Amino acid sequence: MKSFGFGSVFVRFVFALVLVFATYNPSTYSYYHWVEGVFPKFTPALAICGLFILIAWGIYLRATFRSLGVLGLVLAAAFFASFVWLFYDLGWLQTDNVSVMTWVVLVIVSLLLAIGMSWSHIRRRLTGQVDIDDVDED
């Protein structure tokens, strides 16, 4: 089995960021804004990109729900939300700026997806327990 470490989690986080920001972001350079700009016309390029994004979301969401479960996902979201609350309380974050808050929420969604993609590996490292879906590849 290949080694799993911080770099592996980081790569999953980077891919999650790309997926989330490609789907939507406040800068207007996203799939959402691309579709919005040409709607109701729909091109093959839009369809291909949309299906690719949909497949990627399916992979990330399925892995996240299978590894964290609903309770784990709620707890992880609450954990990150408490950091937003702390940053607001310290005056580092202003909630009246919708654009900044949108970026923060998108980063948190990316973190949740990356943790969901990585959690089975992390849990195995911490506890030694193996998920039933794990298969050793020699």
C-alpha cells in the first residue's frame, strides 16, 4: 500500500478547491457564470464541462458521505464554522462583506470534501482499523 501523509491530504484539498471554485466563485470565472452568460443556449462544450464537474462532485460527495457519515459531516462543518465565529469575534472577519464570506464558505466546503476524501486513511493511521471497502494492492 502506498504511503499516505500530509501531502496526500493537501493534494485532495487542492483538487477540492479546483472543483468548488470551478463550479462557482464570486469572481465570475466559473461554470455557473459561464452557463448564466449564454443561457438558454447550451453548447456541447458546456455539456462536457458540466458532466465532468457533475462526475467529480459525485466522486467527492460519495467518498465524503461514506467516510464521514452525516454526523461526522455535521461535526466537521460545525468545527469549521466555529473558526469562522472565532475570526469574526476577534475582528479578523467581517460578515457584512458577502464576497469575502462566500470565499470563506467555499474554502470550508473544499476542506470538508478533502477531509471526507482522506478520512478513511486518517482513521486507519490513528486506530489501525480498516474500512470494509479497503483492499490491499500488492
